[in-house]
Amino acid sequence: MTHSEWQQLQALIAKLSPLERHELIDQLLSSSAADSESAAALVAQRSAWNSLLAELDRLPVEGPADGFSASDHDSLLYGRRP
């Protein structure tokens, strides 16, 4: 796949909703089942994916109300000024 094709694919994926992205990944995992070395490996991958999704769902939707912005965070972490 060329760099241009990757960019087009990334742009398309960026337009998907979170649910559509999950469905896409589920389809990719399903389509790779034929290429998998074993059913156990596929089950482990699906379990890991589901665990990751559950962990992401537990993250807060918004940052804390402590006045420390994302820009402040980046400035502190990377030494950049907004």
C-alpha cells in the first residue's frame, strides 16, 4: 500500500464514529480468523480487545475541573508553550 493510499484510509477512518470504528475492527478480526494459526489465538485477541474497550469505557469523558488544561499538560511534559 502506498503512502497516499494509507493517508486516504486514515482520512476515511477518521470520519467514522466510535461505534463504526469498533465494528470495523471486529470485522478485521473476523476476516483474519482464516489467517490465524489457531482458534485459541483468535479468542485471546478478542478477549484482549474487549478488555481494552472496557478499560477505555472506564476512563472519564472530561478532564478534572482543577484548571490544569491539556495545553498546560503538554507545556509541562514537552516544554512547549501554547
